[in-house]
Amino acid sequence: MQKLVDGLARVMALIGGAVLTILIILTCLSVLGRGLNTFGHSPFLTELSQGLADWLIGTGVGPITGDFELVEAGIAFAIFAFLPLAQLHGGHATVDVFTSLMPARLQVWVRAFWEIVLTLVILLIAWRLYAGMMSKVSNGEITFLLQFPIWWAYAASFVAAVVAAIVALYCAYASIYGLITGRSIRPADEGALH
């Protein structure tokens, strides 16, 4: 079971990484286009060579239309796509100033408690993403520039949140199993790689 959950979390992180890479390239190209367009309209270039300025502007260079709409939707998905791997390997930020002073057995109980709470929060988020997606489907809301349905972004984030919920349920189970048996079946118990 652990290999399946680990594989699922890794695939989701790879997809999230690919989306994030595409968004970075998109943003760089949009900023470059905006800069070239601004340069084409600049007094410096128009005074230097009106023909060159006209040619640059005539190429159609400029910002990518709807870049911020794509970034907004893509970043939301990427966040949820990275959540399962962070959850499985204990990569979330923790403050253990007080818990590090507790006995080891009590630390296991505290970790299990917070694992269950985090699982419930992830399940709540997935449920509310689904409700939001259904609301956007029913009202037919679309983005301003690209005119794509907003529910697409919700759907992508919901799929990633469902995977995060599956991983979180496994992590909660593993924590409870660890409490009962005293044996760890989860990579997070080995410590996160930072």
C-alpha cells in the first residue's frame, strides 16, 4: 500500500512540477514580450529609428494575453499537486520547541493527533473545492480574457486535492498503526529531506 501511495504522490508532484515549469516559461515570455513592446514604443527607439520601432511593434510582440489567468489557475493546481508528497514525507513546516522535550511515546501521540487533524482539513478543502467547482459549473462563469470556464481550474485543483486526501488518509492510518504497534510504516517517520 505504501508503494502505491508513494507512487501516486510522486506522479502528482511531477505533474505539478511540469505545470509550474510551463507557468515559469509563460511568465518569462510574457514579461519579455511586454518589455519589447514597451521598448518599441519608447522615445529612445523611435528617435533612434522610427522604422525599427515600427517593425518591432508590427511583429505583434507584447505580453501573452491572459497570462495572469493561466498563472492563477496553474499555481492553485501546483500547490495541491505538491501537497501529497509533502504530506507523505513529513515535509510540512513544524515547530517542535516544546514537543522535542516530551517523551518519545507522547511525541508519537502528538504527531498522530496532528496527522488526523491535517487529514480532516485536507478532506474539508477537497469537499469545498468540489462544492466550488459545481457552483462554477452551474453558473457558467468564464475568465475575462481567455474565456475558459473557471470550473476547469477548480476541477484540476480538486483532482489534486483528492490525491492529497488519499495520501492524508494513508498517513493518518499509518500514524494510528504506529501508535498501536509501535512500528513505523511511513517514510515521514524517517525524517524529511530538507
